[in-house]
Amino acid sequence: MWKGLSLLATTEISSVIKRNVAAFAYYGVAVVAALFALVYLVEAAHFWLTLRMSPLAASLVIAAVFLAIAVLLMLIGMMVRNAKPKPSARSSLTASALVAAPVAARLFGKRLQLGTVAVAGVVAVGAALGRYLGTRS
């Protein structure tokens, strides 16, 4: 029985991994294509600016625009890095599950009793209620 379940889990996980690898490969190709499009867009903007001003001035205008974009992104990155993280109900639930896992394994490993099922039900309802109340605020 355990062999069958582990084989099923392995098959499911490998199919999900293959699908994700294929999706990220397409994402990578799309990013490269978008970068080529951006390069041609910048070249077209440079050509258009050279019709209105000298080539040196056109290059300086494009460089100034990219510098402004870089400074703006740097400021946004600094704001994101220095922002206080929000406490997550999911992370506390995960930590509780990791702490309770060995105890639950010992309880369920021996014999399933009515008291054990009742305690597990109360814990599950309490965790769900705590997660619901934690996400509302």
C-alpha cells in the first residue's frame, strides 16, 4: 500500500515539476524576446531623436531617461527592503504544525482512539478559526 502511494506521489510531483520547467522555459524565451524588443525600441527612439537634434544630444537624452528609471527603481527597492514585514497567519500555522508533527505521529502511530480524533478535530477547528480571524484584520 505504501509503495503504491509513494509511487503515485512521485508520479504527481514529477509531472508537476516537468510542467513547471516547461512553463519557465517559455517565460525565459518570452523575456529574451521582450529584451530584444526593448533594444529595438530604444534604437528607434534614438533614430527619431537624431532627426530633431544632434546624435550626441540624442544619446545623452536616452542615457538620462535610463538613469532616471534606474534611480526610481533603486528608491522603490530601498523602500521595499526597509518596509516592516506583515505577520503572517500562515507562517504561525506552519510553525505550529511542525512542532506538533512528532506528537501527532506518536499518537496516530499506535492506535486511533476516539479521544485522539476529538483532540485533532478541536485543534483543526481552532487553527482554521485562528487563520480566519487573523486574515480579517
